[in-house]
Amino acid sequence: EVQLVESGGDLVQPGGSLRLSCAASGFTFSNYKMNWVRQAPGKGLEWVSTILSSGDGTYYGDSVKGRFIISRDNPKNTLFLQMNSLRAEDTAVYYCAKARDGYLSFDYWGQGTLVTVSS
Amino acid sequence: DIQMTQSPSTLSASVGDRVTITCRASQSISSWLAWYQQKPGKVPKFLIYKASSLESGVPSRFSGSGSGTEFTLTISSLQPDDFASYYCQQYKSYPLTFGGGTKVEIK
């Protein structure tokens, strides 16, 4: 059974940093692209970032480019999101999502972790 | 960037109704479209990929169609479990983008 378990969400002040983790199990992690998707309170879904299976390619949404860094540790089956220079508009539930096969629809999602940026 | 526009934003329907949600892309995305269902406070659920392929385990009352710039999600006979929000997503190119969502409410 595929499981994705996020952690690391917290209350942080504007300008601060946070690192999210996503522990994966139930599939061969190193074979799949992995993603972060977020949802602000009461709002829709927003793609944040994608990392290729080997980790040698990363992609970001315009709203986080230059501030967030996606990475992965394949031997430890773990996905990360380093979030820097946080802003109030980054407040959201952050989901880790597995890409289906070689494409970028998201077939499995974690339960999400809440990041709140506020003074 | 490819913009995804869903309509309507809210839909009121009754159990047993046939429901259709539309998703339009600002440029052609071929069939690189997915649909998700999300209930309040819950994780999004993957329904359909490549515009019309039903994910394993998803009830057959759900179907998707379209290609290019216009797509539809149809629920053939609405069930109580189907009252939720639905999102389309294009994966033709980065940045990946979602539609704004359609909330299906009880009439």
C-alpha cells in the first residue's frame, strides 16, 4: 500500500524558513517523479514543485521560484521541501504527491502538513 | 503559462442527476488532463488521467472526455458520496496548473 506521510509544518514568522519532509513507502520511490502541491485555507489547489526520479531535474511554480528548494533522498525514501523567505501568502496545507507512472498527474497524496506564516 | 478555467464554480444537484463539469485550457494540452475529487478537510482523490482514463477503483459513473482545450467530467447518476469539490489539472507543460474548482452541492 502506497503511503506518503508529511511532517515539518509549523507556525513561522514572515521571512523565516522551514523544511518539510515526506516519508514514502509501498512503492519504489526512486522510480517516480515526486511533487509538492499546496492549498491555502478555503482556496483551490496550487502546484508548487516537481523533482525527477533521480533528483537531477527540479521545477517550481513562479510564486516560490528562488525561495523554495525541492530535494529527495532516494535511499531513505524521503522527499523534502526547503522553504525560505516565507511570506504570509505561503500559508497553506502542503501535500506531497506521487506522479502516476512517467507523467505528472498525481495518483497518491499524503495527508498534508500545515504551514502558517504569521507574526 | 497554461490557464485552466472550470465552470460552473458551484453546481446544485440532486441524487440521481447527471452532472457535467467543464474545464477549458488557454491553449491546447492534447489529452494531458487529470481530474480530482476533494471533500472538505480531506485529501484530494485521483479520478481520471489522460482526459478519459478512469483510475482503478473509481466508480464507473465517473467519466471524462475532451481533447485540445475543452474537457468535461461527467457523473452519470449523482450519489450522496459525490458531493464534493472537483478540480482539473493540466500536465502538458510546466508550470502545472489546476482549475479553480467546482463545488457540487446538494440541491
